[in-house]
Amino acid sequence: MTAQELIKRLSELNAGRAPVLLHVREETPDERLTVLTTWHYFEIEHVMFWTDRKRVITIRGVNRMSPKSLQELGLKDEGTVVTGDTLADLPVFGTFTPPPQPGPFRFKLPTDLTTCYEVYDTPTKTPPQRVRLIFDQDHPLEILQSVGGKYNGQPFQTRLSNEERSRGKDKAIVASDWDYLLRALGIQTKPTRLVNGQKVPDNRGYIEATRPLAGREFGGDIRYSWKCDEKRNIRVATVDPQTNQRTGIQEVDSQRGCGNAFYGEDVPNNPDGTKPLEITCQCGALLRAFANLDNLRA
Ligand SMILES: [Zn+2]
């Protein structure tokens, strides 16, 4: 079931109820892929989660009160009315927050690492589950150092799993992103279990090894990648034919991405030396940069 189908089904089920604001987030198991965030208005009362083997769709329902007039609100007045602060400097809400430009960073782990984990299925592996360490808006990494101090003090959201994969040119090393984090923080051994004589990741062990590391610091690089997702409709820029200026972005209903992936070295810098946040794929799709955390170190 796609997010669109799910939304349609949910709205049918909840027809006639009080309006609710839904936050629909769709993620693929490949953590490098873009997270698509869309706001939809529907009539649903519950928080719901939908999971299948391929993707996780989180739906968060927020009840909205039925609107009232100023008189009906019964506002409690305190103090005196004064001229407000300027609104000119407010950041634009609801738009894409660009990730930091690629480069070396130092990060600090959240001061509480008790509720930062998520389990997901890995049916072809032993055990058939892996866990993710999630640094989200409630528990982000804090940037302590960045080139020129540009991002110091800012949060950085990312996620690391303990799903092992082959690394390096000859694929001889098998390790997970989480392994690299543990090593950067001085942990000497991989949390493993013995299953039928074979060493496999110990999911519980990863969490237990990580919890005491709250507030610790480590180094790492942010690198961009751009992926043209074969499972999604592409997005293209709409252009004013007269001025040739971009007027917006449109999803193309029947055209999936071509599967191309681009990495930092593939993509030329902007004239100002920065990496572009958005590139156009050969197939015409607009691709947004995803900021990967890489080369974790002490
Ligand atoms: Zn493409």
C-alpha cells in the first residue's frame, strides 16, 4: 500500500468526523533516500502506524478544535497590549531545511539516549531484525565544530543502523554505521551473539553499549548524495515559458525515478564553492541532496 492509497483509505474510514491535521511521512529502508514529508488534511482521530516489509509510513493525527469567533473564545487577558516584535526575521515555516554543507564536523550525542531506537525487519538476515539509532528533532546531534564555525550549536538529525554491509573497494570489511560510531567513542568490541556457531549482531547489545555514551563527542564528515528513487514519482521544476524562471515543483504522476545515484565528487560545486542542494537527473527529475554522516572518528 502506498502512502497515497493509505491516505485515501483513511479518509474514507473517517468521513464526517472532526477535521484533523495529518503528518504523513514515508521512508524507505535505504536510509540514504530522501524523506518525503507532505501535509494532508483529513478527518482522522487516531495516531496510526502502518508497516510493511518495504516501507514505514508514520501517520500522526493532531486533533483540531472546531473554529470559534473571538467572542466565543473567552480569552484570558493579562498585562497591557504593546507593539509586537518584528516579524521580518522569522524563518520560512514548512519549507525544506537545508542540511549543513559537506565537510568535517564535531558532534555531541544527546544527553539522554534512553528512547532513541527503532526496530525493523531484515528477513534475509540472522537475526531477522536490526535496530536503528535515531537522532530526530527531539534528540538531535549537536554540532560543536564546523568549518568556520558556521554551523556550531545547530542540531543535526540523522540515523544509524546496526545493519552490517560490505565496505571498502574489495568489500572485505563487513560493518554497520553503528559499529563506526561505537568505535569512534572508544568501544572496543562489536556487540555480537553466537547463533549456530556464527557471530551475528546482538541488537540488545548495541542499545546497551550506546546508552552510557549520552553526551559524548565524536568527529565525522557530512557528505551529500542525490538519489533518483525508482519507487517514487519524480518531481520536476515548472518553468514560466516567458521568463524561463522556475515557478514551482510538480510531481509527475506516472513517471518513477531512474535509479541513478550521485555522490559528492560527481556533482560540480556552485560558483560560490558550495555543493548544490538540488540537482537535475538525466531523466529530468529534481533530486534533493541527502546529508550522510560518514567517516566517524574519535
Ligand atoms: Zn533520474
